[in-house]
Amino acid sequence: MLVVMGAAQAGVFSLLCLDGHFRNVVWEPLFGVGFLVAGLLFQPFTGNRIVGMIGMAWPLLLLALVGLLAWNLAAARPRWRWVAAFVFVVSLLAIIPSATADRLARFLPLFSNELFAWY
């Protein structure tokens, strides 16, 4: 149970631990969706403070959702616990250099790119 919860929360906080030279290709797009959706809802999105606020609040909501999902998976059967722990740990290891992530940013809403574009 602790492995599932710890791996899930580590994935969420991995963005804070990486020094900017590396990016997590699984968690950054999940966080970047907040900016993307807010930008589509509130036009014009250039300089719109609501878009920035929603983009910053989305990771907190995602943190709660991932914690709830991990809690439910941790209460599941032992086999599912190990599968969930494996998936979360593998998601932590999906780290690529920033230069590669910047090329992917044309196709994925990466949180760091969106954040630096707004603030």
C-alpha cells in the first residue's frame, strides 16, 4: 500500500525535483492539460489571468485525484497493488532531456513550457 501511494505522489512531485535539464514525459503533459483546457475556454488566452490561475490550480486538483486513485488501488487485491506500483514507478522513470521535451512541446502541453509562457 505504501509503495503505491509513495510512487504516485513521487510522480506528482517529480516536476519539482528535476533541475530543468530533464523532464518527465508522463507527468508533465498531465499537468499541462490545465493550461490547454483553460486556454481553449477563455479566449483570448494571451495574458489572461484566469488561464494562468486555472493552469496553476490544476496540478493541485490532479494531486488529489492521483492520491485518491492510489488509495483505491492500494486497497485492491495484492496483484493489482503490484501492477499499480509498477505502473507508477515506471512513470517516474520516463525522463527525457529538456531539448527533446521542447521538441515534443509542439504536440503535447508540457507544464513547464506552459508555465514559463504564462509567468
